[in-house]
Amino acid sequence: MKSLSEIVSSFMGTFNVGDYEAMLEFISDTAVYIDPNGIEHKGRAAVGEALAPGFAVSDSKSHYEVTATMIDEDQSMGLVTWTLLMTAPDGTQSSIDGLDILHVRDGKIILKDAFCKANEIAVRQVA
């Protein structure tokens, strides 16, 4: 079985090579993805559907640059900071900075909690 560090690194790498199917292989059947807007996507199919747009920008004009990774073996968790660098058709460049908190069990991601720096704050109701 791959180490936690290898799982986190390989998972993040699937976005730059545009390998959606490889990304899905890292997701557990019961995984939860909490997107930057605070919306929960439950189950492998829903997580895959929510992450699919990220593969639409996986081309030569965009690239996810992992800026730092912290691995916590005791918690089976990886923290990954990244920057999505994008070039528009007119040559204008922009970027988005973010953080993924990845929880892994039995070699699969069971929780992906994503945060991005944005102009608007996502507010969700607490029960």
C-alpha cells in the first residue's frame, strides 16, 4: 500500500495530468467532499461529479502548483496548499490560492475539505 504522503501527492497530481479516472480511484465509496462554498457532496459519484470541473481546466493553459504539504500520520491527514495558475485566451494570467484537507483511510480519501481565498465569504447555516 502507498504511504500517506504518496497518496496525497499522487491524488493532487491527477488534476495536472487531467486524469479524472485516476482521481476517482483515490476516492472511497463513502467519501465526503466539502467544496469551498461549504456544500457537502457525499459518495464517490457525487464527489467525482463535483470535482469534474477541475479537470475542464486541466490543460496547457492552467496548472495546479502545490505550494506546501503537511502530513499527519497520526490523524491520517494531509494538508495541501496550492495555487491554480490560469492563462486566458487573451494571455491574461490569474490565480486562485487554496487549501485542501485530505483524510485517508485504507488507502482511500474519505474526506476532502477545500478552502479558497475569494472575494465573497461562503456562509452556511448551523443546525
